Amino acid sequence: MAQITRVIDLNFVTVTPTAAIAYASFCVTIALALEELGLGKTKIPDERGETMPDGSLKIFVDIPGKARVEFTIPEGEWEYNGQN
């Protein structure tokens, strides 16, 4: 049976300080890797969030013509404050 996920607006998501620090560190790592690959000036769209069946939040961004980058925040480390 297919599991339901939902893409949500990250403007309505709050995360714990621990999750925020981990995500910021991840972003730096990705930025350095893109720079090393010669993609430092690539225009990257805003991240999006996807709720996962296990309660975690997957933050993702598609780097145009390259790949998708994903980071998962565990259940209990984030909260959605928008409308359903």
C-alpha cells in the first residue's frame, strides 16, 4: 500500500535548535561540495519540505540539471504551524 506524504511550505515549520544547527552544518557542507564541483554560482531554488509517513520531515531541493539534495529531520524535532 502506498504511503502518504505531503509537500509543505517551510515558512510554517519550526525546528528544534539541535535540528537547526544540524541543518545549517549540512548546508555548509553542500555549498562547499558544489563549489568544489564548479557549481558554486548555480542558481538553486528554495528548499521544500515533505512530511514522511514515519513523522519525519524531509527537506529537499532540486539542483537544476544535477541532482536532488535531501536532509531529514526526525519526528519530534519539527512542527508544522500552517493550515492543513
